[in-house]
Amino acid sequence: MQGSLFLSILMGQCSFFTCHLYEYHFIKEPMTWSDAQKYCREEYTDLATVSNMSDTKRLCNSARNKDKAWIGLVNLPGANRKWRWSMSGVEFNETEAKEKWEDEIWNDHPDENCGFVRKNLKWGNKSCKDKGPFICYDESDPFHFIVYWWSEWQEAQTYCRDKHTDLVSGLNQLEDEELRKKITSEWNGMYMGLFRDSWSWSDNSSFSFRHWDQHFIQSDNGKCAVTMLDEKGRWEAEDCDDEKPFFCYEDKVILINQNKTWVDALYYCREHHRDLVSITNLDQQRWVQEKPKKANSPYVWLGLRYTCTLDFWFWVSDEVVSYENWDSQKTNVDCDMSGAMDRGGKHTWFNKNDNEKFNFICSK
């Protein structure tokens, strides 16, 4: 059974590989932001969501030498400010973070929207225009860099993104033992990647990536975001009733809210779409992990399969499992095991018996 199933999977659509799980489309015809949103939802998926610096470059390269274009970021009337992490894909958990604040009045300062960490490891917040030292994080080399230049928060963010990955973000990074030792022995009040705003994406995704122009000032009229179509691709906020060209995006992955075994999910995806989804890098992981949030099962199937005959994991798209995001409890791997993503928590991967029935994610 295991060997024949393995062969049938590889005889399916093993040559398929998509560099991007979503595509951008530049629409030249100027429209207001709301008309652009309506157009994108009818023709594609939605106005463009921009989740990282790679997305920013894709937009600029596709419409270079133009002026500016709408993206899907909007500041809706009455929207509440929310705390977020600067690094894309790192989600802010208010319950976990509550005990980290120095006091309980942190939420009462309307102009203090950037977070810093004190020498006692407690958090505070202050104006993003205040200057101070900051902490960068580098994904390629899991080492935290404390920078002693006095910078505004956005200047610090730009430096970290240019030289490393981003400002240090999330409890996992901040609770690294070596970093904790450095913080308690260095300057008091170092910027981290914590900020809050009232902006949200048109598709309701939780991506916290922001790429505002360094001179950006929130105005009463500027409630919709545009991206500048130059080499930097910075964002500005403008009147939503202005007419501009815009970017739509077309999602290439879809959550199926049906509970099926892994094999039945595989056949469903190949019959109705393309395949069970494969995840080959961190950016893809961050995009796909938005989908399980709307699942009605505790896990969702991925296109990840274990063969005990050859003793390795493989993607049904025939991609090598080079990037991994397994939960720490990945044990007792046996025949008839496949990979699933956790609906909540950190959206890590779990090995599950493929006769269990879960929702699943297809690539289109």
C-alpha cells in the first residue's frame, strides 16, 4: 500500500512548482480606492496585500516608472489601534504580552505607538519620533544585533531590514537567553519591533508588514494607502476618493472547509484545483498560515507525505523538504503519516495518521 501510493502520488502532478502562491496584477485604469476594491474582488481575489519586502519589489518591478498605485491597506472610520510586530508573519498575542508591560497605563497614550524593552525586560511605549538604541534580528544567522545609534523607530526598522531581517519581533526572539543577558547589561529602553496602528488589509488578513515613507504623517484625509512605484516602493496615505491605478492580487491557494482523509484531500485538490499545497520557504509558510485560521478542524492537511519504504518526507509537488516548520513534538513517525498545519497557535506542522479527517489547503 505504502509503495503503490507513493508511486501514484509522484505520477500525479510532481512537476508543478509555483515560486509565488499569489500573483499581482497592475490595473492601469484610474479608479477610487473603493471602486478598485470592487474590481479586484470581481476579477481576481482582492486589492493587493503586501506581506514583505519581496512583495514590495515585485510590485515596483511590474509597474516601474509609474507614479503611485492603490494597495489594499485602509484606515477604516472608527477602527481601533492594534499592537503588531514589525516582522512579517509574527503575530501579536495580547494575552501572552499583557504581563510584559511595565504598567497598566500603556494603552492610554494615543501618541505613544512604538514599543521598547527596558533593562528589567519589561516593555514600555513612547512616541515613534523619540530616538533611542534598537535591536535587530537576522534570520540567516539567529543572532540579535543591538545597535547603539540613536534613531527614530522607523529609521531603526529601515536599518534592520537593510542590514539584517527586521527589528526583533515576537516573544520567541525576545526571550532568547543570550539576548536577555545583553538587554539587562546594556542601555535602558531599546526599540524592538512592536508598534500599533489602526490600518487593516482589504482581505482581512493579519499581515503586520508596513513600508511607510519615512516622512509619513497621518492626516484626516489620507485613509487609503498607495505604493510609490520607484526603486524603494515606499507607501503614502491619500484621499480614498482620488482616482489612481491599482494592484490586485490573485490567490493561488484555497482552504477547503471539508473534512477528508489525506488521500481523499489529495484527489479532491487534483480534480478541482491543482494539488495539495507545498511550502518550500518561510515566505510561503507565512502566506499559507493565514488559511487555517478559518478552518473548522483543529488541523489542515498539507501536501506533505512520509514514505516509510524510503524513510523520508516529501512534497506531492516533488519538491525537496528543505524548509521545515515542525512542531517540537514531531515523534513516532510511522507508515501512513502525512503533514498537517495547526489551525491556531504558531501554525506549525504535525505528523498525523492520514486516515484522520481534516480541512485541507489546495494550490490553484
